[in-house]
Amino acid sequence: MVKGLVIVLVSGIISAFSQVLLKKSAQKTEKKGIGEYLNPFVIGGYALSFLCMILMIVAYRSLPLKYGVVFESLVYLYVMFFGKYFFDEKITKKKFLGNLAIVAGVIIFSYH
């Protein structure tokens, strides 16, 4: 079960990074048409998303479904920190409290 949990957490970090790549691509405006989709950011973002899907399949072989879904919600925490680091987004009080609620929910569920 621990192996599956580690895979879920790593997959979440990779998933958040794939979202960073897709957002970086969306911020570029120099290409139009198919060029918007055939650039390294989009291709890398979707490749990482595909990798996450494979990792989750592997994780669920040794982890009950109820645990995987709950720990997968930590992706929102990673996205908040990546948004701050890569895009200089503000961590507002609402974002912080929302992520705190997610972490509290994961902790409560873990000891249930």
C-alpha cells in the first residue's frame, strides 16, 4: 500500500507540472492554428498527463481506490505552490484556507 501511495503523490506532482506547461503554452500568442498545439509546452504537458494516467493505473494495483482518490486531491496544493513559483500568483487567504481544508481532510481520512 505504501508503494501505491508514493506513486499517487509523485503522479500528483507530475500532473501539477503538466498543468504549468499547458498554462505556459496558453500564455504564448505568437503561433496560430495548429502551431498552437504543436509546440513543446503542449506536447510535454499532454505527455506528462499521459504518464500520470499510467502511474495511477500502477498505483491502484496496490492501493485501495478510496485512498487513491483522497490523496490525489493534494494536486490542488501542488498547483497553488507551482502557480506562486512559476507565475508569481498570489496565495490569497481563500486559496490558503481552501488548501488547508484539503490537507485537513486528507489527514482526517488517513486516521479514519
